[in-house]
Amino acid sequence: MIRRLAVVGLGLLGGSVAMAVRARALAKEIVAVGRRMAPLAAALDSGVIDHATTDLAEGLREADFILLATPVATLESLLPAVWRLAAPDAVLTDVGSTKQRLVRTMERLALGRPLAFVGGHPMAGSEQSGWAAGREDLFQGVTVILTPTGVTPEWVSGRVRDFWESLGARVVAMPPDVHDRVVAAVSHLPHLVAYALVAAVAGLEGSPLAYAARGFKDATRIAASDARVWREIFLTNREALSETLDAFRSTLAELERLLSAGDALEAELNRIRGIREGLP
């Protein structure tokens, strides 16, 4: 049982965590911290959270479990204040989509004031954003990646693992740099490609987007995601994303070659189809 859960950032992920914790009665008290009170009003009215504040110090006071759920760039700027204000016995984790820079910053701060922290990233989301898009079952069956390092106490990783598993998630662990390469391939690249696909088709003559059916819309659904959030993600993981873009260009070039040749195209498409059908 968490005594006081503080959720900093009550958007899709932070809001869904609060909903899931409330539905499962995992915390005696839930407080949300946001930039403005107006967006927090709906959460208060729903009864999901007990308190809301724009004052970080007030929100973190006496919290024994802190979830940092702001966009990546905002989170990095908040860390020094979080480190100064968190209770000595608090456990900290986050939901950020990139980890190397974040974990380095946190470990540097921990040299001055040790706190129990491990990075986290639920592989869940939507092209929608904000509290209104939250769902209490968002994490059911999804993978949550934890990114402990050599200085992370096992009990901290265990506590955060238990937290996510209690929300229905499957938890795995990997180093921060491995995490960033993995998500660059399976999350960041698909988003960038979806944006590019919409832009490419929109630039063709004849207004083909007017005839887009389910296939195109399914393939580009994530291009409706929040541009500010994804700008931050792309820029904070640009090195790993560049590597995956190189691999994507090579594969696209090979498919273009096969398209011209004709002979082996079907075999290659069947090979790729088999990989896709084998996904869990």
C-alpha cells in the first residue's frame, strides 16, 4: 500500500496511472501536480485524485511514491527541484520515452542527495493526449521497461516492478542505452515514418488523401500524436533514431530494387509478413 502517491503531470500516462491506482485501491492518497489548476479540475471532480496543486513542493510533501509523468524536456528541467523537495524515504520513477540523459542527470543529482530512483517506461500510449484520454486499463498486458544501473538498489527496482505489475503490466529491465536503441526502433521510428508518409502523400498531385481508406489511416494513426511531445522525444534520442533511420532507408532501397526487378518481390514480402505474424 502506497501512503501518498504523487503524480507529476496528469496527462494520458499520469492520468491513467492515477485511474488504475484508484481502481485497485493501491494508495491511501493520490495527489496530482500540474502547471495549471483548470486541467486538474476534472480529475478532482471524478474522485480519482484526492488533491491537486500547481506547487511542486506541496505536491511532493510526504509522498512516499513519486511518478514523474511530464514530457521528457519538462521532466529534465524539473529534476533538480524534485531532488530537493522529495521526502527522504520516497521512491521515484518516471514514464519518459528516453532514458540515457535522464538517468545520467538523476545519478549526478544523487551524488549530492541519495534518493531511491529507477527509470521506467510503459510501452503504452495513444495518438490522443491529456487527462480525457486516460484509461484505468491502459497498462493491462503491456510491457514496462525499467532501466536500473549499477548503482540502483535491488529493493528500489523491486518496489517499482511490483507497482507496475499491480497495474497489470509485464515488467522487463535493461540498461538505459539499450532501452533507447530499442524504443528508437519500435516506437520512435514508426512515429517518424508515419509523419513522413502523411507528408509525402499530401504533397502528391490529385489530392490522394481525400480517398484515404482504412489501410492508410491505420498505418498513419500515430501521425496524429502531439507534435510537441514527439519533437522532444526525437531530439533527445536523435543518435539512436538516426541509426534506425539508416537501417530503414537500406530496407526501403532494397524493396525498391526488388520492385524494379519484380522476380523476388513476393518472396521478400512473404518473409516480412512471417516476421509480422510472429509478433506477440
